Amino acid sequence: MKMKRVPYETMVNEFKRVLVKKGFTEDRAEAAAVIFAQNSLAGVYSHGLNRFPRVVEYLEKGEIDPDIVAECELQMGAFERWNGHRGFGPLNARLAMDRACELAKEYGIGLVALGNNNHWMRGGSYGFQAADQGCIGICWSNTCPNMPAWGGKDRKIGNNPIIFAVPRSNGQHVVIDCAVSQFSYGKIEDCKLKGIQLPVPGGYDTRGNLTTDPAEIEKTWRVLPMGYWKGSGISIALDLIATVLTNGNSVQQIGTFGDEVGLTQIMIAIDPAKANSVNLTDGIVDRIVADIKSSEPADEGGKVLYPGEPESLTIKDNLANGIPVIEEKWNQVLAM
């Protein structure tokens, strides 16, 4: 597998070029291209370049309408219910989180329940989006059935990614973005493409044994919930809450559609400035982060990083040196 580095602006321009050809307006293509490129810039290649060809395939099949914009269907103070009309997932999700932040600035907290949307790509994007507006962000999405419930073998639940974001005025936000499987499918695919093992077991092989081999896990698609039964229970609860609040599609219903479309997402924003000064919030976060980073490393020469710090370091490196890409995937985009 050959790797190369591509400048961030080049990646944005190529993504935009393809999306315009697939029916996006110039401004929506630009916004969507930035989301994909920023995912790769932050090192989340599984939901940047590596996922882009699949999204183009969905556009070509008519699974995604590039012109549709999510609409509000119900307003009740700080809570709103929106319908994504199966439009372009990342732009609908961005719109919903912006609205949640607007509600938080008014009420202290805002919740937008977004049903019938498409894949939002990297959930952490919307956590950073809330934090950039000075808000605590909490959001999650359900998925197609892609993980067995604890004790089961067939896939009944989703690895529903959940995000928590805490703002800092210097932009060094604390953000955790994780699927409730031990590894997301994107991470498993990324490791397989790079020919490397997962750092810890992430699922079962064809003999029913736990394995770190991503290719073996892809044969069974029997991925491991994080925390075993705990991750399984959290997955079920997230799906229940999201489906109740949106009256949208559950994991089980999404599994009947053929493709992973019509997803259900929750965007929550909380404005700490309603109770704290910015300096007070910064001081609280800084003290906690500093204490964590003062940990004695388990490995000699190792570092303890706070959630969101690896992305900040990767962005700095990739802006300076270009974004690492798998040549096969990049050439696929250039040929579109």
C-alpha cells in the first residue's frame, strides 16, 4: 500500500469539484468538502477521504438528495424536533447543532432531535462545532444494526457514536468522540487498508475467538461492544432515547432499508456562560486537564493526552506537511 501527502486546500478543492458534478450547489459543495477534508486533517481518515467514495456512490444511487435541507417540525422552548428528509447528513447535522447552540444561548440548554437524516460522517465535528461557540456539546447518532447485543451472535444493535465536548476559549477543547463498539467500522477498515493489527481485540474471528485482526473481524462483522455488556446497554439506551425524541427510525428499522440511511441523531448544547464567566470555566477545565497530564506514564517516555489533544497535534502536523492519503483512495477521487 502506497502513501503520500496532499495539501489540505488541494483536498478541499477536489472534494468540492466532485460534489458539484454530483449535483451540489457551489456553496453547499464547499461546506461539505470542508467537513470531509477537516476529518482527514484531524487524522480521522476513516470518515474523510476513505469514506468519500461511498458517499458519492450513495449520491449516484439517489440515496442522498444534495439539495434537501432539514426542517423544524416541532418547537417547545429549548427542545425542537427536526426532519432531515434524507438529505446530506453532515450539512443537516451541522445545521441542527447550530440551532441547538442558538437555543442554548437563549435558554441555557438546547436540544435538537434530528430524525430521518443520513450518515453524519465524523460525530466529533459537531462536538468541536459546539465548543467553538462556547458551548458544552453532547450528541449521538444511531446506525444500522452492526453489532451483536451482549450474549448474542447476530447483529441487532448499533455502535451508535456518542460525543462529549467541553469548550476552552483558547480553542484547545476537550472532546471525546467514540463509537460504543471497541472500534468503529471506519477504524477497522483503516487498519485493514494499512495492513496493521488493532491495538487490542476488537471483535471475533470465524472460530468465535476474540481477535486483533481487522480482516478476520470483517469476515464475521461480529464486533465487540466497548466495556462488553456495558457498551451493549449504552447502545440500546442511546437508540431508545433518540427514537423516542425524534419519532424517527430505530436501529432495527434502519436495518430494513438496504443502505445506512434515514438515521436518527440528537444534538444537545449547554451554555456554561449562563452560570460562569469564561475565565471561570477555563480555570476549571485547565486545572482538571493539567492534573490528568501530570500522570506518571505507564510506558517510559510515554505521554498522557486529554481527549481532543491527539487531534490538535495531528492537525498541526498535517497542515505543515500535508494530509497522509492512501494513493489508491486518492486516485479514485481524482478520477471521479
